[in-house]
Amino acid sequence: MKHRTIIEPFRIKSVEPIGISTEAERTGQLKAAHYNPFLLRSRDVIIDLMTDSGTSAMSAHQWAGVMEGDEAYAGSRSWERMEQAVQELTGMGHVLPTHQGRAAERIIYGHLGGPGKVFISNTHFDTTRANIEFTKATAIDIPIAEGKDPALQHPFKGNMDVAELDRLLKEHKGHVGAVILTVTNNSGGGQPVSIANAEGVSALCKHHGVLFLLDCCRIAENSWFVKHREGDLSSLSYRQIAQRMFSLADGAVMSAKKDALVNMGGFLALRDEALAEACTNLLIITEGFSTYGGLSGRDMEAIAIGLEEVFDPHYLDYRIRSTTFLGEKLHALGVPLMRPIGGHAVYIDAKKLYPHIPWHEYPGQALVCELYRLGGIRCVEIGSVMFGKYAADGSLIPSAMELVRLAIPRRVYTQSHIEYVAETFEEIMRMREKVKGIRIVKEPKFLRHFTAHFEPIAELHSA
Ligand code: F0G
């Protein structure tokens, strides 16, 4: 018999209680957190869909590995395991351990960046862009046109516009720091990148003599989409598909907090010895010695095991199909979504959900607040709060889309948690015309979404 029901392919061995709150309590908590979910306390959240990063449940095997961790300063056994796991997966000889993805980004982009340098990506993730711009270099996003239309169906909406890449590589000849494929494309909707697209990017980079890097934190999820959507590759295993993609690149930056199924960690993998040496010098200055970077031995042990477990076909099937399950439920309710559904998250088109709220009153942030108030669900805006930019004359330039991301932690929530989220959206849909915009009252210069303070506009008007 072939079952329709997708079960979680694991049993629960250890549980963590969820604090259940009332709507009145959450209204107060939201105000105290200045309407910014990053300023809420975790204990006040019922279902936490803020991120899939560092929020995975580790397996019994990983926890056993934690006990095995070798905490030696130099040449630890756990480092040998992690280094080997990364080398076998990426085919890259030089591996630098870091405490998370952005530490690897700071090292590589700190080295390659600087004034006048240009970086080109399908879409730079926010920390990637910040690390590049911090060096006074420029970050340019060139997703394919289909990737910019939330409702349009396309199997690989994460792809890079290869014709535009060719044009940019000619225009900025001699000034390109690197070309970066973010796999899957997080900011563009968790959408996959095809092997064919990576091949096109790789060929152009080789032709122009430019470094090609993968931001590979969701590479296993990407492999699932390739196997099921890129016809001629369906006979390869998920791991082989990932290896094929790595074989096209000169290096990779990974936040292990995603597809290595751990709570902390990352790495930089490179083929070129001289580049690896320069980066290792920076690693030792800010992260730690080259055989632990910013990690303890136990973290490295868990990463080595997680990089194996994540390619289990039953796990990946459950993972992608359970994200789709939430997406399909919301779609059936009429919630405007980024489609098709991505790998790690469901993205809601807040501009379409709240057409009466103009972009400069942040419809995405308004939805984030509503979800918390009604259901204790925490998630983040990926729109003009996160990506809005000030022009030289002080005016604000909006983001291309006003999205809200419901990111699903790996192996953490069950189907009934997800059904609770869907039920909350029934009320979101009933209330949609009554919701008002939000404004920013305080913001920092970089990555403003983390610490900005907001106020609901309606409250100001009635005050
Ligand atoms: N690249 C991508 C595509 C990411 O999604 C992230 C993190 C990073 C790099 C940086 O890695 O957090 O380990 O320093 N994304 C998290 C998220 C924060 O919620 O999507 P990090």
C-alpha cells in the first residue's frame, strides 16, 4: 500500500514544553517588544517560525557524537571527522571551520572585497550583502525574471540570470570579487537552483577568470528539487547531486545551522591553496586556530554526522513535503503565496494580502505582528523592512517584494503544530481588511530589521 500521509520519519525521545499564552498577554508582549519579533522572548512564543537556522532537533546519533567530542586545541579527532565529511561532500581540499555562516562570509568577503569591487549573486542573503557592503564593495542581485514574480510557477525560480551575468562580467571586468550562487535562494523564496543553471554560471566564471562560490547552507534541500524536477538527473542520489553542484564551484560558504542539522557552526571550503592560506590567517585572528575555528570539538562532531543524515531520502522527502503541506493548506485558504513552495519555508506575499497598506507602511511587518497576536506564531518580514534602502537624498527605496517567511525548523514541529498555524491563517483572512500599517521609530545603520523599533500607525492616529 502507498500511503498518502507523510509521517515524521523519527520518534520523539526528548520533549521541550511550549508556554501557551492568551491573546491579551501577547498584545502586551508585542508592544513591549516594539512590534519587532526579534525582540520577543522565546518563552512567549508558541510556534517559532522565525528561522530554520540553528533550530534543528539533533538526532540521538548526533547527541552521542557530542559526548565523543575531542576538545583538543590543535588536531582534534572531531576536526578530522568534520574536515573529512566536508571534503568528501564538496570535493574541496581546504576547509576552514567557523562559528557560523557569516563568520565564513566575513573572512572570504573581507579578503576579496574592498572599494570598487563588485559581487554578483542570484540573491545575496542579508548577512552576505552586509559583509560585502561593509568592505565598501557593491553587491548586485540578478535572479531570473520568473523569480521576481511571486505567483508565477517555474521549477527553478532560484536560478541566476545567466545572460545578465555575462553582461555584468564584461562591464565590471577586472573588478569582480566573486560570483555567488545562493542554494536554495533564501531571500528569493527558498527556491531551488538547477544544475544546468550552475553549469552556465560556472562556465561563464571560468571564461572570465572569476571566482565562483556557492552559499550552500540548504544544498541538500536543493538536491531534492533537482532530483524531482531536473529530469535527466533523477537517477542520481541526493548526495551525488550535491556533489555535482560543488564540482562546478571554486569554493563554498556554509552555515551548518541549516542542512548540517546542528545548532551552531559553519565553514568555508576552497580549492585554491593561496586563497585558503590568506583566509586561514584571518580565521586565526578572529575565529580560532585552523582545526577548530569558532567551534568546540563536540560541535564539529555533530556537524560531521548531520552532513550525512541530511541526505537520507526519507528525511528529505518528509522535509520538503511537510513544507509543501503548510503551503498547500494556506493556498487553499486563499493566502497569496510565493509559488511553487520552497524548501525550508513558506513565503507569503503581504503586498497582495494587504493591498490597502502601502509598502512604506510595511505590510509584511503588519502580518508578522498579526500572526503573533492571534496565534503566538513568530516569523519574519522579508521586504522593505529588511531590504529597504535609503537613497542619497534620504528617500527610501523599497524592496522588490513584500514577503513574510514562515521558516520551518528541521525535525521540530509535528503535523498538528502546522495545522494550528494554518488555522490561525483562517482568522488572518477574515481580518485582512481591518489591519493597519506600521512605521519605524528607531533603526540602526546595518541590518536594521534585527533591532528596529516599530509602532502601529492606527495606534498613533487614535492617540
Ligand atoms: N547564507 C544564507 C543563504 C542564509 O540563509 C544565512 C542565514 C547565512 C548565509 C548566514 O548564516 O546565520 O550561520 O551566519 N540565514 C538565517 C535565516 C539567519 O534565518 O535564514 P549564519
